[in-house]
Amino acid sequence: MKFYLNSKKRILFVHPIFSVYGGAEKLMLDLFRRTKKEFESKMYTLFYADCLKKETDVHWATKKIPFLSDIFGFKTNPFSYVYIKKLAKMIAEDYKKDDIIFITNVPASLILYEAVKINPKIKNGKNIFLSFEPDRILYHKEIKKAGCLPEDLDTLKFKLSSPLFFNWRRKDYFAVENYIREVFTLSDYVTEQTKVVYKNKKVRKATEMYVDLDNFKIKSKSDSRERIEKHFKLGLKSSDVIILSQSRIEKSKGILELVEAIKKINEEGGYENLKFLIGGRGNLMDELKKETKNMKNVYILGFIPNELLHHLYGAADIFAALPKKETGGPLTLLEGMYAQAIVISSNEGGPPELIRNGVTGYLVDSNNIKDISEKIKKAYLMKTKNNNEYKRITRLSKEEVVKKFSFESFYKILISNILKV
């Protein structure tokens, strides 16, 4: 699809943090690469990251890790403001009339704020904000009041930290309210949260999450299992029923509740060939290892290389993700559906927008261990005793992803919305 025949319109993407790689970072890189076919696209970010090394037209403020990143992280690090100003200067000097500036979450809005101070022409430009979620430190009080704050962020530390970022909050709010033409989201749940924070802006779901079908290559479950077994040497058998969790190992992802549900199933007996594979890394890894130390059928795989990730999904019979107040998805649910696993997820936040309960997967109360274990057992028995029903649901799930959640569908709808702004 060609939008401009004679000259290419320019899109300046501003995604400030690639150092912590997740669904948002993958999406932005996929979008950046795809737009290059019809647009002159550039990516601006604060910190160089290894995932950018093969990309062209990428600009960053520094290769240094911000001071005290082990305490403040990358996203809301007060020592990063020097780099915010540096990147803003680069954008302000590069900006041309009719450019589209496409920013994501904090501190991208602060970069825009500083860029306008240098080049005032930017403030009246076609500036679009893709909200993955309102910033939970800057707007801790508002998000908590709206009932959208994950449990692991509802702490005294976050509550006390929030007022310290008053100046960041002021600049973020001012930039979004005054320099952004329209705010896009990828889910109804994020739309409602974003409206709570930015009261005077037009906020709408512009498109939905996706699976990159062209690069998600699975030959068969047996082939994927062979590849996973060869790499991890888990001793898996063809008769094993594999339940997979693939996410950041954080409290808000519900991984400990999932482990408790597996413990409950083990105590009941009769499910000895149910094997639990856990992929990912995060702050909860030590606690997770402690909780699963004596569980023989649990395998903590850690970080999964990209070349193996699709095969990990392909090897699974059941995919479980129990995020608490997850903002926009998560993408892993769609990947589990596409890999033809029975998907089990939370009945709150973004997952109900992706899963039709009892039709393309199952929704559970992420705090109810009995509910979680019953749905896992139901999926297990369907796989082992009622394989025709298992195949019917997983086939329908995959068909729904192909029909509604492909990357090309995501891209065409999003670009159409961008051009209409």
C-alpha cells in the first residue's frame, strides 16, 4: 500500500526507552521498520540498546546507563533530564514542516516539551501520542483512584515517590494537553485510564495488538518440542501436557498465583504428566526459584532467545498468563492463541478484550487459586480425554488471530488513523 507516490512524508518516532525490552519496544520497532516502505521514518530514543544495532535512521542521546539506574530505573530517572534535553535538541533541529511526530509514554512527552522550546513550530504540528499506559509514578493517585493500579505498584515507595516528580508531571500534562493533536491507544482499558489522566484530550482506541504472522513460524508441536528439548534438555515426553507461562517475572504478572495453582493440582494427584515451563526474567526470579525448588514438574527457563521463542509457544498445550490490571493485552495471549494452545488469563484489564471466555480461551480471577487450578485441569482433561473439543477451540483461536490480529491489519488501521489526524 503506497500513500505517497512522488515524495515520502516523514515520521519522527520518539520512543524514549529501548533498554528494557518488552511488548511496546517490539511493537515500535515493527512499526518503524514497516513505515519505511511508504515514509521517511526516523527513530529517536534516549539510550542506545542492543536491539537497535541492526536498525538504520535511529538516533540516541547517549550510550551511557543513567546514574542510579538500579534505584530509579530508566523511565523516570531524574538524572536523565540532561539526555532528554539533548534528544529534544536533535529533534528540534531535524524537524521540518508537515512532519508527523509520533511519541509514546513518559518521558517522550518531556522530550516534546523541550523540543518546542527550541523550535516553536513543532507545537502546531501533527503530533500524535500513542499511550501504552498513563505513567504510574507521575499519576499514581489518579490511577489508584480509578482502580487501575497493579498491586505491586500500590506501595508506600511509589506513593511517596510520586510527589517528587511534580515538575515532570506538570510538563507531561502541559505537553499532551497543548502540543498533541490526538491520543491513540491499543485497548479500551488503556483508553479509560488515559482519559482519567488527560481530561481535555481526544483519546481513542486506534487499533489493536497483533501477532507478526510472517515471522511466527511453527511447523508442528512435535517439531517445536524437539527444538525446545534439544536446547533445554528437560526430559520431556510426547505424552506430557505442557503448560507455558512467558512474561516478565514480576508480581503484577500473577506468576506466584499460577505456581500456587500448580501446587494445588499436584497435591490432588493424577496429573503427573502436566509439565510447567516458565520463560522470562524479572525482579521476582529469586522468589520464584524458592517457591518452585521442590516441584519436580516445574522448569524455569529464564530468558528465551528470539530464535526459540516461537517454538516455545509451539510446544505448549496450555498457555497461562494472569496479569493483574494489565494495560493492553498482553501480546503473549495472542501468540498463545496463534500457536494453538488453550489460553487461560485474567478476567480484568486487557485480556477480556482479546479472549472470548469459553470460546477462544478461559478467563479466571487472578487471585482465586481454586478458579485458576480448575481451569487448568479443564484444559488438561480436554487435551487428554476430549481432543476433538481441544482442537476445535484452539483452531478457532488461531483463526481469530489471523482474522483480527495480524500485523498488516494493525498497521493499515493505525496508519489510516494517523493520516486522518
